[in-house]
Amino acid sequence: MLNATDIKKKVGEYAAQYVENGATVGLGTGSTVFWLLQELGNRVKAGLEFTAVATSQQTRKIGTELGIRFKDLNDIDSLALTIDGADEADAHMHLIKGGGGALLREKMVAAAGKKLIIIVDESKIVTTLGKFPLPVEVIPFGWKQVQKHIAQGIGCDNIVLRAAGNDTFITDEGNYILDCHFKAIEDPATMNTALHAIPGVVETGLFINMATTIITGTANGDIQKRER
């Protein structure tokens, strides 16, 4: 039986095969994507040539050190595909993302791609979203008002301003994140729309109808795939 790190490593390495020579792709953020980057770095050394758009400064830093060539999102027309992780994926292939704090860039890069391939271990597969706290990116100005509107208007009684040690967590775009503990999100699409209607909300961690493929690693070493 594989442990959690070994599962992520196997899934990340498996997903590297989707990056073809000459392609322009989006590369996500997180512990599973870390292993994807390592394998892509090995393939670059072996002769693979491709261009990537990173969803975070962290991914760009790691990838650059591995020899991966990056461009900014503004400098490309479209992406052949994006490969990223997720915090939860439900039976309809809806996602919660943003545990690493890069949800805004992740959603923008995913939207620029013709395909969104999600790589996860089996612990991330759920029947209903919501056990993982939903990240909502908000502007710092008046964030407490946004918190109040989410609590009163959407019905979340446990909303935590994300911290980084003793400081407030700051996203790559200079925003804050409210982690909303809903426990269960029965209608992700409706909730996503409702959250976006609140002034001050920049983006949510709900990725609705965006994933085209979910690749799941299991403890017994199997790789499972779901296609939209």
C-alpha cells in the first residue's frame, strides 16, 4: 500500500505524459503538482520542449529551477491544457480549490486552457463538496463587511480570515482569503453565483463544470480516470 506522498508522486508523474512537445500549458499549484513539476523537469533535461504558464509565484520558482520555460498569461493566446490539483472533487466533477491560496490565478489559467486535468489522491474524492473549507478571495478593504454578508446572506457561521503565522495570509494578487466552513455544499453552482454577487468578493474556490479529466491515485497503486 502506498502512503499519501507516494500516491501524489505517482499521479504527478503519470500526468506529465499529457504535456506534448511544443505545447503551451498551464501548471497549477500544490503538493501533487510538485511531483508533476519534478517529472516535467526530468523530461526537459531529456529533450522535451514546451512553454508553461504558472498559477503561482511558487510554481514558477520551482519550475524555473527545474529548467521549465515560463510565459505570462498575457503573452499567450490560449493553452492546450492546464494540469492542477484540487482540495475536493465531487461526483459531478465540480471542485473546491484554493487551499494553497492561488485560486484566482488557478481559475484564470484554467479558463484559458482547452482542457483542465485535475490530479488528486483518493482522499480528495467526495460525494458532496464542503467538508474542506471553501476559500473566498476578497479585497482587504472592508473584508469584514464581506464576511458579514457571507454569514448573513449565504448562511455560514464559521468564517476564518486565513493567517500565515502571526500575519494575515496575502495572495499573489495582494488579497485576503476567507475560509468558509459550510460542511456541505449541496448546490455549488448557485452558491458560486451568490458569492460573486457580494461586493468585495474577487473569486471563489468553486470550480464549476471546468474539469475535463480527473486523475486519481489510490493506495493500492492504481490510477483511475474520469472524463467529462
